[in-house]
Amino acid sequence: MARKFFSYFCISYLFWLLLYWPFGVDRIASLQGLLVGVPVAFLVTLLFGGVFARQPEKIFQAKRYFWFLYYVPVFIYYCVLANLDVAYRVLSPEMPINPGIVKVKTSLRSRSGLTALANSITLTPGTMSVDLTEDGYIYIHWINVQTQDVEKASELIVRPFEKILKRIFE
């Protein structure tokens, strides 16, 4: 429990430092701001420690950051493809859309991973996460439903993100 508390405290204090940046020219004011961050981080940890990730010590594993750096261009790539697809559908005179809600399956289990996946799907134009079930299913509104089959829809929508997010969050 103490290790988890310390991890929450470190994360909160690092966040305080990001908010307090850039440090002022006056050294005394800078020192005061750094010292004020300690009780603020402590208070945040006490009040919201149970809301954060279940295993906060994972945030200190460097390999997760490398996978995140890999994930950003992959997400941007799929986002650009989806933008072009939606632009084509909007600009096309016959508006070739087939909207609907599909059910997809994910193997992610952590709350952070599921949240990142649902947000990645929602941020990709043409799709929006509607519901997330306890047993790993996500209901997604899709601008052009290509299949109602859970496995095929999962392969098209979820898999490109899921493989990398698993390495980041689990």
C-alpha cells in the first residue's frame, strides 16, 4: 500500500511541476512553488488515490514510453486514413454511407487500456465508441458498416490499436 501511495504521490508531484513550469527568475518564488507542490501532491494523493490506475508503479517502466511513441504515429496514420475516407463520403454526390452500430471484442483488461482504446476509436473519424461492457465488448457507431460479424469488425476497427495498447497498459 505504501508503494502505491508513493507512486501516486510522485505522479501528482510531477504533474504539479508540469503545471508550475517555467520556474520564475526569482529563486525564492521558485523554491516556494516547488515546496507548495509537496502538500498539494499529498492532498491530491489522499483524495484521489483510489481513482487512479490500479498499478501506478507501471508508469515508471521505460518500455511503455517507447511503445507509446510508436503508438502516436500509428494512430495518426489511421486517423488520416479515416479523415480521407469521411471526406470522400461527404464530398461524393451519392453519399455512400451505411451507418450502424457494431459489436467488437477486445482482449484488453485494464481500465486504462480500455479507455485508451475507446478514445482512440472515438477520435478516429467515422467511428464512435458508444458502450463498453464488463466482458470486453465495445459497441461502436460506424459510418460505413462493412460487416456485422464480431470477429471481422474487431479486426478492422480494434486490432490496429489493441496490439500496441496492450504493451503500453498491460
